[in-house]
Amino acid sequence: QVQLVESGGGLVQPGGSLTLSCTASGIIHNIYTMGWYRQAPGKQRELVARVTIAGFTNYADSVKGRFIISMDNMDSAKIMMSLQMNSLKSEDTAVYYCNVPLNREDYWGQGKQVTVSS
């Protein structure tokens, strides 16, 4: 089992920045990839960005050049992943979810609301 705890998010004006963090604990020694997804009202959940333990990253076209994902293997008990979100737009408004695919299962965080509004 993997436990995911998210932090960050909130309300920000257009053009502003926010950071989301996700800490993974439990049986984490086989984690290779972590990612962020988001779901806006009335829309399907979509991939925002992914990062591997080796440092490879990929981003949705809509966030390339604005968001930065990173992973820190803090110690044998925890891994932290962060999403630095810059130049935020109203269309970035959504609930953001931390995701870990592991052993043919998907683990999800509880979700964090990000609202971009003036």
C-alpha cells in the first residue's frame, strides 16, 4: 500500500504562482513514476505532468513552459513530488490529484483545489 498526502493549492490571481506537494509513504521502494492529474468541473481527469525517479519528465502541452515537476527521494520511508505552477491561467482551475502507478494499481491523493481568478 502507498499513502499519498497532498499540500498546497488555493486561490491565486491570473499570472500568479502556486506550488503543490505530494508525499508518498508506505511501500514505496518500487515507485518509479509519480504524476499530477487535474479535473475541472464537467471535464474528464487529465494528465498534467509526470516525473520518474531518474528525473525524466513529460508535460501536457497546455502547461509546458509554465509548470515544473520534480521528485525528491527524501529517504527510505518517503518520496516527495512537487509541482511548481507559474503564469497561472483561469483554465488551470481544477482539482489536482497526485498519482502513483505501481504494481498494476493506481494510487491517488485526496485532491487539492486550485482556483485562478481575479
